[in-house]
Amino acid sequence: MDIFLLIIGFLFALLGIIGSFLPVLPGPFTSWFGLFLLHLTETIPMNWAFLGITLAVALIIWVIDYFIPAIGTKKFGGTRYGVIGTMIGLVVGLLSPIPFGIIIGPFIGAYIGEMLYEKNTKKALKAAFGSFLGFLTSSFLKFIAAVIFTGLYISKFWEYKALFFNF
């Protein structure tokens, strides 16, 4: 059973890295679940503090992931309308069946919000670009967290590898 949990946990850790760029999978959470599965083995001692801290990091990243595009919009000169448009666009992008909806949604939402406030195409495009940069920033943040969680998984496995394979 330990080998099964070891393999499935590692697959979840790797899937978390891929999930950093796919909006369907929550990257850091998926990698964290891999760490959790590793700790469910009889070989690795359960470390609730370690799992709690890494879960808290995954939760924080998950929450700020929804705000970073709006912050990017605001930093690039977007108004309240652009920020609201970004948030609405993010929700619509998440729920829409179109490919890359989570990328396109906030961009279009910020653009429409700015155009409703002030019919200035240049300013609206700048705010929409800020939304796109916010998305890239949040994706990079999720990627880094998932890679670190996968590295922790490998490190923890390496520490106990002799017990897994009875060397």
C-alpha cells in the first residue's frame, strides 16, 4: 500500500505543477495533496505541523490568485470600473466553456469596465494589459509553490527511501 500511495502522491505533485497553468486544476492544492498522501504511508511519520503550514501556504496562494489580476488592473491605471470588470470577467471566464477563458475573461472584463467608465481605448487597453500581467504573476506564483511542494515531496521520500524499499 505504501508504494501505491508513493506513486499516486508523486503523480499528484507533478499534476500540481501542470495545474499551475491550467485553470481547471488548483496547482498548489494538488501538489499539497501529493504531500498529504506521502504522509499517509506507514513509512513517513505524520507531521501535522509541516502539513498545516504547507496547507496554509496553498490556501493563501489560492485566495490571492483571485485578486492579483484586479491588482494588476489597478496598478496599470485602471479605475474601479476596470477592477470590477476584471473580477466579473474572471468569474465569467471560469464558467465559460471557451478555451483560455480564465485568461481572456479578466482582460475583456477590464477593457469593457474601462470603456464603460471612460471611452478611452488606450487607457482601457493598458488596464486590460495590467489584468493579463496579473494573471501571469499569479500563474508564476502557483508554479513556484507547486515546484517547491514537489521538491519537498522528493526530499521527504529521499530521506526515507531505504525504508520504502528495505535496503
